[in-house]
Amino acid sequence: MSHRRFSGSKLVVATHNPGKLVEITDLMRPFGIETLGAAQLGLPEPEETGSTFEANAELKAHAAAQGAREPALADDSGLVVPALGGDPGIYSARWAGPTKDFSIAMTRVQKELAERDRKAHFVAVLSLAWPDGHCETFRGEVHGHLVWPPRGKRGFGYDPMFVADGHQITFGEMDPEQKHAISHRAVAFRKLVDACFR
Ligand code: IMP
């Protein structure tokens, strides 16, 4: 499959989350690409109305590319639990409520799961959109299972209850370098870089 290559030197990162902007800026630095955050450019944050990770990543990337008239990169991610019909999925952030308390979100997952199958995977989708409407989208996944009680104080979100296949410790206990090497986000980034930045 042929992909459109990114040939510019400036990339808009369609996020209002400073942590994500730093992460993406670090990943783009080896390619000599300058990143600009959506907040910094005064771009509004579109509502995530899509019903898939892809739809949400694409709508955020398109909105920023149109608004800034520059190529824009957006991501959408979450935890998928097949025994819960795919929940929390695209609602992963929302399950933590207005205070963004992930102990509430993890407790809800555990309660709803009860005795059901504990398999789960994290998904990350990255979309790179151009002002002319073209878009390239890549998905990364990391598969594993959920443990209870949560373990570890590293990472964020659902990390303390997720153990990746082939590992014994949770993402919350794992050295960040090790998590970044195997994570859903790393897989999606490698696909994006191979397709559009090399
Ligand atoms: P987003 O900002 O809409 O992509 O929200 C993603 C949500 O999914 C986050 O708030 C986390 O709850 C969850 N999530 C995504 N990636 C990870 C991860 O690597 N570890 C733990 N939770 C994650």
C-alpha cells in the first residue's frame, strides 16, 4: 500500500494535553520536525463524536489541519475489554469521571468484569491529516490481561491493572522505557514513521 509522505518541517499536534504534546515532540525530533500544539495555535478542541478510535483520531486531525492550514497529527487511545463488549474503549477517559480519577474507572472495570474473562488490550490510533483532506491512519495494540487489585504507581490511566502478554508485572510497575518499547502507542508510532516519515 502506498502512503503519502510528510514533506514539511512543521507539524500541528492536535491535542490540548501538554503531556501528549511533549511525547509527540520527542518522537518527531529525530526527523527534524518542529511541532506546534493545538492549544498554542488557539484551535478549538472538537467533540469526540465518533464511534471508533479511528473516527475520533481522524476527526481531531482533520479539524486541526483545516484550522491551522498545516498537516496535523492526532491520537485516540483506550482500554478494550472484550468481555465487557469492548468497554471502556473510546470512553476510557470518561469512565474516570470529571475528577479524572482512574481508581474509580479501574474499580468500575473490576466490578463489571466480576468472574468474566480478564483478557484486555490497549489500542492507540494515530491520524495524520493534510489541509486538502487526505489522511493516513495507523493502529497499534498491546494485548494482555487485567489483575486485581491494581499494582504500581508508575504510568497513568489503567496501567496498574494491565499485564502485557509475556510479562508478570503491570504497566504501573514497569520501567517507563520498557513500557514505551512495547506499548500500543509505540506500535502505532512505528507504523506512522515507517509509512510517512522515512
Ligand atoms: P484519549 O486522550 O481520548 O486518547 O484518552 C485515552 C484514555 O485511555 C486515557 O485517559 C487512559 O485512561 C486510557 N489509556 C490510553 N493509553 C493508556 C496507557 O498507555 N495506559 C493506561 N491507560 C491508557
